[in-house]
Amino acid sequence: MTTTTLKQSSQSQTANQDFGTIKALMRNILPFLILCYIVQFIDRVNIGFAASHMNKDLGLSATVYGFGAGIFAIGYLLFEVPSNLILARIGARIWIARILITWGLVSACFAFVQGETSFVILRFLLGVAEAGFFPGILLYLSNWFPRRAIARANTTVILGLPVAVLIGAPLSSWLISVSHGMFNITGWRWMFLIEGGAAVVIGVIAYFKLTDDMDGARFLNADQKAWLRQKIDSEREIRERIRTYTVLESLTNPKVLILAFAILLNITSLFGITMWMPLVIQEIGHLSAAKSNLMTALPYLCAGVVMFLNSRHSDMVGERRFHILIPAIIGGLGFVLTVATGSTVVSIIGLCLAATGILSSNVLFWGVPSMFLSGAAAAAGIALVNSIGNLGGFVGPYITGVAKDAFGTQVAGMYILAGFVISYGILMFIYLSVQARKDVMTASSAGLSGSIAPEL
């Protein structure tokens, strides 16, 4: 056998090992995390499905509802970094289980809300309880998936978002309808009680399901564990040879702060439309609350398909800039189209484009911080990015509610949200262009030019 043949055989074996290991990770880690994310997102946004009935029963104005929907992000911001540092120290199994159980209990308490004050307080506490979940999942995935597969892994988990809406819209509407009047309790209260209880159950399962130790991963054989450990360690070594960050440095790093501001723009548009979509559809299409809730599934169905294809293609070609910029622009145009004609069909198409653009550009973002952060610095940096970004969960719903009260229609709010998502795409395009060139220069000076592939 010739040297060339031996080399080709070795490369083939390595490729098979790569494919087999990643496939095993995808099959054994991601499904349960997707389930957790689905439950999390339903509990975060189910007030949108309850809004039509709840706002009337409690006498909530659009501004108060928007403020209450958004104050979740303040509680999230205050406890995000500490929560993720605790997760990095004690492991995902215990901490993610704790988060699920705690937020499930708080979400169930919405069944007992009595007015503006209790509504706002519970939304704040829900943010406190949930703090650390999403960045914890991202940190957990970065410890298992190599760089070339991380965007696909992140996207697969975040696909739980459109799935959550696809499931949550009809489920929440059905629960509100079928349970209304049971024991003289309104349907929307039963919805909160049941969906919050589901999170508690999933949290208990998480304690037994998740594993923090690669040696304890029974779904990988010895060769797969050795390959994966070598791959993850070598990528971490390359990052740390270029630059190692402390926790404090990661929290004050300009790159981290730029990324935090960028995702703030995206999440503002995301939650601006998510929390208001049922009411926007109801107003534009003159539909009942039940029908408008069901219609919200369509934009997220479109988004789920496109975000998967976009991230898959981005991983295949190793390109990020245009895979973020183009969807972001499409998302902005979708917002404009939503209110441009007054046609129900055109408006639904606009909402489909808006949701697709926001989410397709969002999922590729989350692999960026782990390109230069590792260890505790990654835990703190990703948590800071996510916590600041989640302020968009306050800004989006609130500014949309204020615009609605001020102008009497959804037009101004949609234009504002369009500006946010387009600005996000432009900022990330500039950031990735500049940073990739800096990474190549830094790697070259450190003698690692052959180990770094800029993702332009």
C-alpha cells in the first residue's frame, strides 16, 4: 500500500470519526435540550396568547401590558451573570434542573394574578428564575461540540423557539378554551397553571438526564471520546494561545460589549413582534382571539425551516457575515410589509418574513462569543451578552405598546422594529469583517496562521 493510499485511508477514518461523533452528540444531547427550550419559551411568551382575555379581565392597558411583558428582562439582566458562573462551577445537570423547576413554579403562579401590580411582580420574578438558562445551554453545547458544528447545534436547539410557538399557540388556545369555567376559574388562569407545572416536571427529569462529564457519556465509545476531547481541547488551546481572558476582562471587553449591543437590537425586534403578534394579527385581520393565536404558528413555521437551512449552509461554507446580514434585511422589510397595504394576506406574508429574518440571523450570532472566550470567561461573557441582549425583551414589547397607544395603530411600532433588526445585521456584518482580519493578523504573529480559519 502506497504512502498516498495510507494517507487517504487515514483521512477517511478521521472523517468517519468526525461524522459519527457529531451525529451521536446531535442524537443524544440535543433532543432533550430542545424540549427544555420549548417549555422555556412557551412559559416566557404565553402571556401573548392569554393577552386578549387577561388584559380585559385585569383592566390592563397596552402600555401596562407591554411594560409587564418586558420587565421580565430586568430580572433576567440582574441575575444572568451570577447564574451562569454558578452553572460553570457546579455543572449544568444541577443548575439547569433548578432553573426549570423555579421558573415553572413562578409561571404557575400567574394563575393567581389579580391586577397590574401582581402581574408586573410575577413577570419580574419569572426573569429572575429563568436567568442563566439560555447562556447556560450555549455554554454546555460549547463544551461538547467543535467549532465547525456549533452553529448547527445552537440552531437545532433554538429551533425549539418556532416549535414552541407552533405548539404553544394551538395548545394555549385549546387550554384556554377547554378549561374555561372549570371550578369557576377562567381558562387563561388554567393555561398558566398547567404550562408552568410542565416546566417543573421537565426540571426533575433534567436532573437525571443531563451529564457534565464526557467520561460519563455512555452514548460515545472510547475512540469517539478520545477524538472529541482532543478536538475540544485543541480548539480551546488555540483560543487561549491567542489571548486568555479573565472573568473581569470578559465583562469589560469591547468585543463582548459590541456583541451585547448587537443582540440587543435583534432581541428588541424579536420580542417586540413575539409578544404582540397575536394582537397584531387580530387587529389587521379582524379575527377572533383564538384564530389570531393559531395564525401566529405560520410565521414561526417558516422561520424554523429557513433558520435551519441558513445555519447549515453557513457551517458548510464557513461564512457568517452575509448569512446574518441578508436575513436581517429581509426581516426588516417584512415588518414594513406587515403594515404597508392593509391586506390580511400581505400582512401575514410580512410577519412570516419578519420572523424568518430575525431568527435566521439570530441563531448564527450565538457561536460568535465562544470564538474568543473559554472557561469561566466564556460563562461570564456569554451571560453578559445574553443579559444585555435580553433587555430587548423589555424594550421591544414596551416601545411597541407605547407606539400603539400613541398612534392608535401598529404601523409606527412595526417601522421601529424594522429599524432595530436591520441595524443589527449591519453592525454584525461590520464587526465580523473587522474581527476576522484582526484574528488572522494575531494568529499569524502567534504562529497559528494554519490553525485559524476566519469566518467571513
